[in-house]
Amino acid sequence: MEIDLGANAFGIDFHPSKNLVAAGLIDGHLHLYRYDTESSLVRERKVRAHKESCRAVRFIDDGQRIVTASADCSILATDVETGASVARLENAHEDAVNTLITVTETTIASGDDKGCVKIWDTRQRSCSHEFNVHEDYISSMTFASDSMKLVATSGDGTLSVCNLRTNKVQAQSEFSEDELLSVVIMKNGRKAICGTQNGILMLYSWGFFKDCSDRFVDLSPNSVDVLLKLDEDRLIAGCDNGIISLVGILPNRIIQPIGSHEFPIEDLALSHDNKFLGSTAHDSMLKLWDLDEIIEGANGNASGAAEDSDSDNDGMDLDNDPKPSKGSKRKTKSKAANPVDNRAFFADM
């Protein structure tokens, strides 16, 4: 099923328990749609959330609110039932906010165009920590809940790992020849997979982040703009040729195409029951793909797959020096938020 949003959508997210999907548009609007199994998408609500483009969307508080991040540097919380603005932080970052993820039930993380990552406590409504690791925009983030580590990729060509228990930067990779655009954690936390502008998937072993342990080139030369984890062995890749593919990791292979848009893929998300894959692209279309048959067919292809043959000791956190190698001009630093200067997470409306 599909629907024309009327403008390009930069971010989408599914409600954690209901058949609702939210989309953040380039014109600053937030759209909320209800879907069913009868191939129907109906718009429930349209909200002018931001003055500039809405780049990221996430449901929080068990789906009661939607948090959006914008190029206008603001972060907004919107009530799902009423569409009313619950709270807003006008200057969440000094530059455009590019990405936003849920970390825990009471914590979210945001990344901006200057490479700054901020951690927000939604209970205290304050910035609890700030990491200035990168020199270019934060392209993607993911979170390892068991070890409380935030993994981020950047347009500067590096991956960083920030420990939220110690509030320190644990590791940063060597510089890649290309921008790192997306990241997921797979293989039960033993691998971090990054998509790049030249279409290569770079596989990092956990605890060995200086350089990748493997590369998968079959998606090249198409830029891998979005990665979405399906399970521990398979991910979904969205590329700038508009193709959405199901990809197996270790053994690395393209399992099958899932669908396509006419223009580059912008974002991907899974419904609460994993029945539907949502996709947006530069064609203003929101599409929902029924994954039941795709997953069933892919399971047959995946049976008998070889085990991960990488011999790295993946369970160890061995990167003790987070800084890039000598000769690099990049500086890695972590700055704790000054309690006196903490801005409210959202100023009550």
C-alpha cells in the first residue's frame, strides 16, 4: 500500500503497539497515518511541527507522544491522540538536528550537522551529556542496550562508540575513504555494519573499531543511505537507486529485492509486529510492504547458512584509545553538560 505525502519525507516511525505510522516532511509538517491489513492508508493528523524541514521522527512514552527533530535546531514533542504540542526545545543544538533515536524509556539521543551528539533525559527534561566526536554531520546512530553504548556514524568517514555509563568516548574508527551513512548492530552484538556512499558495507567487530574486519561490495556503486536490522543475520538496505534489498550478513549476500521507489531511499522502519516495512524516498511516496511472504521465502534461503567465521574476540571491548592514529588532524573529545547551563528538554507550551 502507498500514499502520496505531498512532499518528501525525511523520517518515518511506527507506533510501538498500534497500526500507526508517522512521517516528518521536508516542509516541516508531521503526518500521522493509520493503516490496516486491507491495503489502506488513512491520514489521521497533519501538524505544522517545525519552521524548517522535519528530519527525524520517533514515538516515545509507549507511543503517547511523537518527538521530531528539525533543521531549525528545535526538538518537539507532540501528543499522538490530540496532535497538540506537548513541549518544545527551540535551540536543542547549535546546528540543524539530523538524526534522533530512542535510547531507553526515559532517554533519547540527537545528532546534528556539526557532528555533536546530545543525550536527553526526558524525565528531567535536560541534556545530560554531550559528545563532540565528529567533524561533520551525524548520519546515523544506534544503541547497544546491554553495554549502554551509543554507536554513531558521520559524514567525516568515521564511526564512534560512546559509553553512556561512564560518559566517555570509548572508541573511534580510522578514517574511511567515504562518508559513513548508516549503522546497525547485528550478530548478537558482535558486529556493527555501516553503509557508505560508494555502496560498500563495512563490518566492524565489536571491540575492534579501528578498522573494519570485512567488506561487502555487492551493493556498490549505489550509495547505501539507510540500513534497518531485520534480525541477527539479515538487514534491509535502502540505496540511492531506489532499490530496497534484503541482505544476509556473514555469509554476506543479497538475498532478494523487497521493493523500489523511483528516487533515492530516505528512510526505512518496521511496524510493531514486523508485518510491514515502511519506506520513504525522494518521490514523496510513503510505501508499506507486506513482509510476511518475503520473510517466509527468505527463511528458506537462509537455512543452512554458514556460521560467522570471523575469528575476532568480539565480546571484548579492546579499543582503549578512542583517538584516531597519529598524523590525523581530528580531535576526539567528550564534554559533560554543565548542570548550571542545562536547558530544559522541552519548555512547556
